[in-house]
Amino acid sequence: MPIIGSVAQVIVALGILNVWLLRYGKATPYRGGEAKNMREEFAAYGLPFWFMCVIGVLKVGLAVTLLVGLWLPAVVVPAAAGMGALMAGAVAMHFKAGDPVKKALPAMSVLALCVVAALF
């Protein structure tokens, strides 16, 4: 397995786990609208709380699967594709909400890394 794909997997996985487990309730310059935490961010996009919970479970689950993929390569492409789809949705929500491009950059970067993980 080429190292670039493994590095991309780890960066995506640790980044997502950081955002959803460690920084969930914290303000960042990348949150949508004027949100100060994850729940406010989803509300700023007009999305219900239950949807945020579903997305969170999916993202954390896919992040863990990407880490498992270091030992079980067969799961990498589906996990990277799933995470990439979620990141494409995140980028779309930033633009729909009228956020500046800066706020969408993390999601765009993770999307690009998902492509690298899936291809390499």
C-alpha cells in the first residue's frame, strides 16, 4: 500500500475525530454562520438536531473505519467514499449558507484527502 494513501487516511480520521469528539462544543473560525458549536452550526444550516446526530455517528464511524483500513485495506475505499460524500455535503452547506470560502476550506481539504485515500 503506498504511504500517501495511508497518510491521507490517518489525517482524515484524526481530523474528523478531533472535530466531532474534542471540538464539538467549541467555537472555531470554520463553523458555519455565526455558530459557536456543532449544534449551532447545524441549526445555522436549517438542519434538525437528529440529523446532526446521524452525521456525527456516520463521520465518527467512517473515521474509525479509515483507521481500521491501515490493517484491513478492503474497507478503505468504501470508508473514504462515504466520508467524501459527507464532506461534499458539508461544502455544499457552507455555500448554501453564504459562508465565505475560508469556512469551507477544511471540508474541501478533507474531501481531497478522501480522494487520495481511495485512489492510493
